[in-house]
Amino acid sequence: FFESCNMSDALLIKGGTVVNDDIQFRADVLVEGGIIKAVGENLEVPVGARVIDATNKYVIPGGIDPHTHCQLPFMGTVAADDFNYGTRAALAGGTTMLIDFVIPSKGQSLLAAYDTWRSWADPKVNCDYSFHVAVTWWADEVKAEMATLARERGVNSFKMFMAYKDVFMLNDEELYKAFKACKEVGGLAQVHAENGDMIHIGQKQCLELGITGPEGQELSRPEDLEAEATNRAIMIADRVNTPVYIVHVMSKGAADMVRLGRKSGKRVYGEPIAAGLGTDGTHAFHQCWRHAAAHVMGPPLRPDPTVRDYLMDMLACGDLQVVGTDNCTFNADQKAMGKDDFTKIPNGVNGIEDRMGIVWTKGVVSGKLTPSQFVAVTSTNAAKIFNVYPQKGRIAVGSDADIVIWDGNAKRTISAKTHHHAVDYNIFEGMEVTGVPSVTITRGKVGWENGELKCEQGWGRYVNRLPFGPPFDGIAVRDEARDLKKRKVERPPYTGPVFVPGK
């Protein structure tokens, strides 16, 4: 076997504890040609292979962040983290794949937007990535392009907005039609769930009251607007009988709607984000405007400090499934575009680099998550939901060598002075986290080691994702079962009197 391999790029990770979502065990891992070639105890060191010592460390699948916005044009500016900085931060934090979003403007071709985003990303990415595509308007041509994206461009997930009125927002009928199209093409429907009409009214009311600062974000879009929209999105998806994925679950109310939907048999997935697990919305009420504005995002971070533990508990019991970041960063001066009107503050926070450490600290160190559950919510569940498993999300023979050697005892203090984002602040500033990637390997290449980046722009590849992934398992059977319940009542024709208006 070893003689048939080109060992010039081979790695042998020795002495670590391999952790997958369902098992952990002591083993060595051999990597060659970007693929895991062997997993077992006491593997022989091939000639020419580099040996990496993982003694007393975990060997885990590289993290998958399913919700990022690199280089996003938004609210009159462009996100500070482009695809270079976003993927650099990813590798530094133990993440080896991003699933970013193509967001067409209203009326723009989805295919044209996809091609534009690919042209931005392909030359810059330091690790593998893929794209969701947003549906920001509705027409027959949008439906046709969704089919093309699913069939030819490796897209199996589409995001709809219930917020951002007159910009991205779809109404309920459009949402229903978009969900039907998702079902037909085998794409997972994703939803930004907030009541956009009520937000629009709330923003006007706050401004009329003289509330122009960052606190207006929470005051104009409180928790019940998120919870109501989450419930409505789940209901509409259930009417179509298609799976639905709620992005950035930010409140107890929204999380409860996901839980209740799942308990009643609906096919729904929920994604909290690093910001909601690591901090809270009290910062929006800070006396320093720049500090407060740094935390503005939509849906907002909630001021209730118990939300982060509540969301972690729901990850632990399986009611929520995946941790993303919604990483969409804007420098302080960009945020200041809304200095006199909070509705003009570009929405977004950081999270790519710090996601894994925050989940380990708040989850594993606290005793809420096991190491296998950590792997599930930071990598494997996303790989399964978005249909790249076991290519990604597992340490196993044949899987991509996206591997992290994770030191579960090491500590670091988060700071904008040391992070690898382009943005000039960090919402987790000063937080000490336990759990640090000693080595991050992206498709067999060491991209981060002992505190130093060793990445290469353009190394990352676009990952095609086939339609009709695991979330669609059993959907056709459900359709048949539902049809059986829709029975026409056979009765004799009505022959009685009929009221005629006007007579």
C-alpha cells in the first residue's frame, strides 16, 4: 500500500484520540493526496511522511461553518472580511469549510449572482467552501434558475428572508411558492425568520420616539417577532411538506418554536450562532456608541443573559442541531454610517475564528456537551444536512483530510489585536476560552500550526452538493400518507333551496 502512495505530501498523525459524532477512540491517522488513507493503532510511518504528534489531544473533523457572509455588499458598503480573511480566520479557529451565501439583489438573476460570487471567492479561499443561494424575489424565472443551480452548480439549499421589507423580504404566498420549488429541485429551504412588516413599523416608532442609537435594533424587533415568524415558516414548510432550516436562532421563543415543530413531527432544523452562545444583547445599551454598534445584527442579540445557556441546552438535547456564525463583519467606521439612525447601521458581527472555542468552552467544559456532541454540532450535523457527508465531517478512510488536532485544555484570550479577521473589533473581546486548534489541516495541507497561518489563497475548492440530501428522506412517503387522509365525502347531491342575492 505505502509503495503505491506518493509520500511527499503524506502526514501521519500519531497518538491522538479520534473523535467522531458517534464514537471516540485512540488511533493514528494517515493522510495522503488530501484524503484519509488509514485510521488505526500503531500505524507504520511511511517513508517520506511527516509525523505530527497528537498525544493528549483530540483528532477531530474540521469544523464546518454553515452560515457566513464574506465580502457581502450590504446596506451601502461591503463586509470587511473577504474570502481570504474569512477563510484565514476559519483555519486559525479550527474550521475547514464555509458555506457562504450568494444574495442576489431584487430582480437580479440567481445564476448571474452565483457566477459573480464564485469569481470573488475562487481566487481567495484558503479552505474549501460552498454556497447557499438566497431567493430575494419571486417569478417563474427564479424557479427555473433554482432548478439549474441544483442540477448544474452544486447548490442544494436556498435561503428566504421574512425580514428586510422592500429589499429581500418575501410575503407568505411567495414563501410558499419558493418552498414548493425547493421541494421540487431537492433544495433545503432556509429561512431568516422575523416578521418584516412589524419590524418596519417598530423602526418607525422608535425613530419617532427619538431612539436613534443601537438599542433601537432590539427595541424595534423583539423576541416575539422572531418567534412568530419562526412558527409561521415552519407551518408554511409543513403545508408544502418540505424540510426547513431556521438560520440564526437568537431567542428562547424562536428556539421553542423549532423544538415544538420537531416534537410534532415536522422536518425542521435550528441553527444558533456563536454570538448567541457567547455573548448577549446588553451590549447594545452600552454608553459607548461604537461598542454598542459593534453588536448590532439581525435578528438582534437578546438582552436576556440566560439565552446563551438556554440555546446550549437545546443543542445538548438535540432540539437544535448546528452552530453557525452569521459572520458578516463591518469595521467601526462602517457601522458609523448609522450614527444618527440605527436602521442604517450595517448589520453583522464576527464569529468564524472563535466559534469552535466558544462551543467547546460553553458546551464541553461546562459539561453540557460530550466531545462527540461537539463534533456533531460544529461539523458532522452540517455535513449531513447539507449532503457532504462523509466527504466532510468525519475521520474515516476515504474522507477528505479536513482534520483538526484539538487541544481541549489549552486556553486563549480573544482579542481584535490578535484575531485573523480583517474587522477592527471583536464582540468577544477579552473572553478567555478553553479549547484551541494546535493544527488545522485542509484537504491534507497544514494551514494552521502552533499559532501560525500556513495557508494559501486559492487552495480551497468549491464543494458541489447534490440535491435531495438526508433532510428529504421519507418526504415522498409522507406525501403519500397525507394524500390518503384527504378523502372526498360521497354524499347525495344537494336538492334543497338556494338563496339568490337580490331576489
